[in-house]
Amino acid sequence: YVCEKPFQLSDPFNTGKYPSSSVLGYFDNDTYLDIAISNSLENSVTLLLGDKEQIFRNTRPATGDAPSSMVVVDLNNDTKIDLVVTNTDDNSVSVLLSLGNGLFLTAVDYDVGAGPYGITSADFNNDKQLDLAVTNQDDSTVTLLFNNGNGLFPTTTIVSVYNFPSTIVSGDFNGDGKMDLAVSYSYDAYIDVIFGIGNGTFNNTDIYVTGYYPAYMILTDLDNNNKLDLVTVNNNDDTLTILVNNGDGSFTTSTLDSIGSYLTSLTSADFNNDNKTDLAVVNAGDYNITILLGNGNASFQSGIQYSLDHYGLHIIAADFNNDNKIDLATVNDIDYTASVALGIGNGSFTNGIDYIIGESSKWLISYDFNSDHNQDVALIAQDSNDIIVLLGNGNASFEAPLNNTVGTSPVHVLSADFNNDTKQDLLVVNQDSNTIDVLFGRGDGFFDTPINYTVRESPSYAFSADFNSDNMLDLVVANSMNASISVLFGKTNGTFQIHDTYQLKGSPTCVISADLNKDGKQDLIVTNKGNNTISIFFNNGTGTFIYSNDYNVGRIPSAIAAADFNNDKNIDLAVTNSGLNTVSVLINNGSGSFGIARNFTVGRTPYRVSAGDYNYDGNIDLVVINSGSDSVSVLLGYGNGTFQPQLKYKAGDNPTSVVIGDLNKDNKIDLAVTNAKIHYIC
């Protein structure tokens, strides 16, 4: 019996550029399967982390050049699932050791042969450690990397094979307790079975003819005899080659045709719960999937085709929503997406983890603007004079955008309750009109018409705090072209008046306040990109500020975060240096003066920085937006003023801003990033 529609296709999820393969794993140690997708043109892996709401959260750790195939395995025996990626263009594999929370240590690359493509993992030398085997297409070899037990691979060996090897799988094909290999050769229309000796070496190869261009191969048991069979996808003649294991390591072959057009990948599972192995095949040329229900003897019923509406490249099968029914996921070329198909009766996923906002975006904040206890988002649309508000649903998804028109060329937005009505208001800095706008919130996600204030030339950033101890929020604005900061005092009705302007020696890019000298008053810290310094102004208690000192940081400082990095109860500073690809950390001596800055490497062109305890260990960490390398760097703090080496994650084209908070109410810290060159938040 066959259901009329056994699968229902969800809306697609955005990936990186040219997604080429995918694997499954429990990367964040919950009970919901996650998906890793290699992005060949973006040098990254997209991680779609599943949760109980059937929503996939998207992160992108970096890899080497042109990542292609992947394998998931626990390499260092810590019970956490690690990830290994082949990098075709730089002749390496990237090993990403898992932290168990959906994050990975920075990738460690190992050299292999020329043009690495396929990868598999098994214990090839019987030392109870999982090793790696990689096919190298351009020099016709297989590289074996032997694990020392800590996830490190100090020893490698090379096995010569036939021309242009592509996919590779491993298993004990002949029942001798030693791991064997099977390699497909796309240009020569055959596969090669290579038998292992058990010490990391191989001999006695058998060759089996397949259809033309066997582009992909899987291991599965097609006839329920507990022996490993093989299936290849042959995309130049649109066939499948079935290789049934005879039990002694030899195989009997047969061919399935009339599947579809330009087959690219397949997977196996029991889709209809009859305890027989079925197949799902991606037909890229037809933009669909073919389901082949198995008879239990390596034969199949006629194929059932279901529209994918995408040019599928790779497919995997698993139970993504823990309902004991097998689901499917594909990665798709052309539109760079992933699609999930849940078995009928299982519900469906929300519309991905990226949200269309209509314009490129460059600044992002998160608050509860409509008093529903869910985190909302406000962001600047770079290509227009609008502030866009996205009201959150509490599960990391958002309602349709709400637009608010402000001044010319808005560059910064912040939120606070300026008129003391318990509703969140917005303040926007408009660079080309030399103004700031205040928009009073109504408490339902909508805002009043902006009230406009003129400041000095080319304002770039604003910060709010109570500077004169009257329990009203005041403002400080950095004026980049005028080399000054403007201080505005707040009134009880939420309006402001200019109080004073302070000249600087350089061009200010950012200004914040903190109590640096422990006198209970908010002092000012300003970044100066003109002379690569920060300026400190002490508050005299009435809202008037006295210049203290300048401190050298890196080239082109762009942003500041203030927090206690060494647990001495004094406020320290972290400054991003856009021209040096570093973060400068300055430790407070307790009186508001600072020692020589210590630099920590991050991504290219760091633009913004946030500080907080993001891994709940009691130490302050840093999150840095790197606009030049399209990434986010996470630096976990040791609690002594120093930080671990960066963990770097892909963040879309030209990221400009980040908000950090619990967006899906799971008591875990989430990140949302705006991207200036694409119309999404990630």
C-alpha cells in the first residue's frame, strides 16, 4: 500500500553559495537532528540546527577553499560529533572539533592529495581510533589520515588508485573484521572495491562496471541479510547501479532506469514502515525527487515522483522532528537553499531562518516592542531612509516588516524608554541630514512620527544614559566629520536639548558610557579613527565632561565594548580595529586609567563588538562582526583579561551589526546579524 502523498515539502532554508553536500549529526547535543551543508563557493559549512519547534537555526563555520564532501564522527572521544570537510581547491581537509553546543573550534587543516573530493571514516589500522580516507581526483590517489585519539592526524599514507576517483565509502564487505573501501570513478564508469589488511594498508581490488558517470555512491542493506550492498547514481545515463553483496566481498550487479533526468544523489531508509529498505533519488534535471519503495530483495516498485521546485544536488534521510517517521532534506543549487520534506501528518517547518526585508541592512537591535514578552528586531534599511521593525513570534521567526521613515542616510539606531511611559522608543542617527530622530513607541510595535534634532556634521553613532543624575535619559552623539561629540539632556516628556559639544583630536566613529573610575557617574569613551586612539572623558556629576587622556589602539578603531574582563570589579574596554583585523583589550587599573592595549586576532575588517557571558562560565566573552570576511568571531574569555583564539562563523555578505539574546525562548544565547549586501537577517 502506498500513501497518495507520503511527503510534504516545506519552504526552503537559505544556505551559502553553491551547496554541494550534506550530512546529519547531533551537533548541539539535543535530541533533534541537525544538518551540515558544504558551500563550495563560500568556503563555509551551513549548520541547520534543529529544535523541538521544527525550526532550523543557521550558523556557518569557515573551512578551506571549495569545500565539497563531509563526514561526521567523534574524532577525540569526547562524545561530541565532529565534522571533517574536503577542500578541493587548496588540497586539504578541515577538521572542526565540536564544542557540543552547535559551535566548533576553529578548523585545523591537513594536507592531502591534489583535488580532494570524497571522504569516509573508519578504523583502518585496528587501534580503536577513527581514521579518515580521502579521494584525490587530480592525482588519482586516496590519502589515509590516522587519528592519534585526540582528533589529531600526525600520520598519513597514500594509496594509488585508478583515474579520477570521486566518492568513497568504507565497511567490512567480506566479513573478516577489517575495514575495506569502495571507490567510484566518474569518468570511467566503474567502482573499485579495495580490501583492507587491518594495519592501514590495502590489497586485492575488484572492479565492477556501473552506468556512465557514477557521481554518487551509498552503502545500505537492500535485501535484509545484514550485509553491506552498494548503490551508485549514474547521472549521464540517468540510471542506478545496484550491487548486492554475496557475503564474501563479491557483488552481483543490476541496473534501474527510468528514474528521472540528471540524477545527482540518493539516500536510503524505510519510508513506509514495512521493514524494507527504500531509496530516494534526486533528479536535478526534473527539479524533483523519485521515491523507490523496496520489496526486501534488492528490487523496487515503480518510482513515485514528487516536485522539489529546486535544482537538487544532494539528499539525506532522517527523522528530523522525532515522530518516528523518516523525513528528507535536499541541498539545492542555483538558489542556494535547503529543502525539508516531512512525512505526511508530521506538520511542516516555518519559513527558514533568514527573513526577507526588502532592502540591504546595516544596523540591528532587539527589544520587546509590542509587550508580548517575545524579542522583536529593529534595523536600518541601507538603501532607503527607513527603520524596519520585525515583531518576533517567540520561536526565532518574525512577522512581516513594519516600515518607519526617518531622516537622510540613517546609520545607527538604539532603543530606550525616553518619556518614561514603560514603552520602548527608538532613536535614529541620520548622517547626511546631520540630525537624530526620536520615535516614541506605542507599545504595540508601532511608533509615532519622528521628532527631529539637529547636531553637528555627519553624526555616526549615539548612546543614551543618565549623565546629570536627574533620572532622565540623556544622549551623546559622535559627529565624525566635525571631530566632536554632542551631549543632549533629556526632559521628562522625552524631548531633548543640546547641552554641550566637545572637540576631539580625531574623527569619532563610536561613543559609549561607563563608570570607569568608580565614582557612580557615567564617563565617556570615544573611538577616533583619524589618529587610532580612544579618548576618555570623566563626568563631573552635572553632565559636564572633563577630558582625561587618549590611549593608542589599532588602526582605524570602529567600535567599543565595556565590561569587566579580568573579574577585578573594574570596567575594562575592548575596541575593534578595522584596519588591523584585531580587537584591542585595555585593562582598567581601577582609577579609570588604562595600560597598554593587548591585541587579539579576529576576522577581516572588524566592525562591531559586543561583550557578555555567552557560554555561562562566569567570564566575559566577545562577539565581533567582521564585515570584510563575512563572518562573526567569538572570543571566549578566560576571566583574566585574555581570550581564547577566535571561533569564526560565516554570517552572510558584508555583516554590519549583531544583536545577542534569547530569540526562541530556550534559555540559550542566539545571534542575529544584518548583512549590507543581501536583503536578509541571519
